[in-house]
Amino acid sequence: MAVVTLIHMKLKFVILFLFFMAFFGWSQTTKYDYKDGYNFISKAEKSFKKNKIEKAEEYLVKAKNSNFGFCGNAWASAYSSIELLEAQIANKKKNYNLSLKILDSINGCNYGGDCNRRDVIKIETLFLKHGKNKVIEAFKNVTEVNENNDDQNNPYSVFLKEFNYNFNFGGSYTIINVDSDGEPIEQTQTTNKFIIVARRYKFYKLIEN
């Protein structure tokens, strides 16, 4: 009986030890609270605009070590801002493949992630990598669009064969074709399925001709 009690005591000790170790590890990875986190993101964005890339990266590391709480929307919004800036920093370093990889990994579109901005930066990155005219020409050759019904972050995609790249887009639905009074502007009639879908989103203004 004493042996069983001793085993139970040791087991409880091990469980408590593992719990405190796990908690300690979590607390070490989230050194800052959500206010700090948003402040770091803001400072990173300001540093980036001043072309202080290393400083921006330092703030982003701190932002990633921040605890944005228990709300999924807060995490999606914060990490969207972090990753969008990381992609722009990669573009500054002319690492366009890394930028596209980061952008393609951004999700949470329905929970605060800025997927409209994500898709705009994707187009800007393709411009930097391949040249604006070539990219616009490649999109001109697109007439169909694939619907990804199971993907809320990228409900649509088109394959740009010229660059061997699958351009996924959507998630944050926006109608941007309105006049100064906010009234819808009549759209040119077209049978091009890609244009019908894409012109609902902000990125289309960059490739529209």
C-alpha cells in the first residue's frame, strides 16, 4: 500500500512538473501582452516606411512574441499585419520567392486577416519579379477561374502558365467599382469569367488595362 501511495505521489509530482514546465515555456514565448504587440507592429511599419529594415525586423520579432489574447480575430488580424510587412521586407531584399511564399500562407480572411491587401501585394511582388507589362499580359490570357469552395481564404485561383504560378485570391470580398457618391459604376459586359470575379477585388485595379 505504501508503495502504491509513493507511486501516486511521484506521478502527481511529474504531472505538476510537466505542467509548470509547459506554462513556463509558453510564458517565455509570449513575453509581451496584446498592447505591446500592436505597438510593436505599429513601430515596425513606421520603421519600414523610413527604410530602417533591421529595426522593423526587430519589432516584428517582438510582435511575434506577444500574446494577442483568446480572440481568434485578434490573432488573425495581428499576424496578417506581421506577415504582410514581412513580405514587403522580403521584396525590399529582392527575395520575391520568399515574399510570395509568405503571402500564400496568409489566411484568416474571415476573422480579421487583410486578404485584400495580401492579394494587392502579391500582384506588386509579381511586378517586381517578372516586370509589370509581362504580368499584365499574362493575366490577359486568363479567361477561366477555378473555384475553391472548401477554401475560405482563397475561394478563387488562376494558373499563370507564363510564370508557372498559381495565383490564389479572394477571401475578403469587396466591391470597389463605385463613383464619388458611392453609387455602383456600370461594368463593361464580358464573358471572361476571371474578369467577372476579379474586378470585385482591389488587386484587379493593378492589372486592369
